[in-house]
Amino acid sequence: MDDRITLKIFDIVGGQVWVSSENGQKVFDKITAAFKAGRLVDLSFANRKNLITAFLNAAIGQLYGGEYEEVFLKEHLVFSDITDDDRAMLERAIENAKRYFANRQAYDQAWEEIVDEDE
């Protein structure tokens, strides 16, 4: 796989504000479609104004849910036009996703217990 495509988050989302999980899902869908087409992905963070973890969890975090091995992702997904602060946020989202997917049942059960306590 040596065919590289640049995916610009700005173009996928249609603006500079990247805060919703729904928009993160759009980015995730574009990335996985590119992978399935045999492409390497360069994900561009150019023209970002606002970015939050919920967006990154949907866009990037769920890539670690089991369909793709971490080695594959490291070899086939790169990030460009990204600030140091955004890279740190991205790396935290990836680490949290890896922890979650490694023990999903326990995390989900703990969340259900917290929600049940609030009701």
C-alpha cells in the first residue's frame, strides 16, 4: 500500500470548529474508506479553530477498536499541519481509546453503575 491520500478535516467537517462526535464520525468514515481502498492516509489538521477530545475520540479513537492493529495504524496514518497542543490531545485520545478497547466490558459496566447511581 503506497498510494497516499490527504484528507483535510476542514473539508470533511465543512469548517474550523471540530467539537461534535458526529463530525468526528465523518472523519472516521473517510479514513476507513481510504484504508479499504488500499490508501495511506495523511490527515491534515490545517485551518482548525476549535478542537475537543470528543471529536478526536470519534475520528481517531475508534480506529483502535479492533478492526485495525496498532502497527497498521502507525504505518498507514500520519498527521500533518498539527500543533503541539493538538498532537498532545490526539495522543491522549489514542491512549485512552487503547485502554478502553483493551477492557471495554469493565469500562462499560463501571459507566452503567455510575449512571444507575445518578437515577
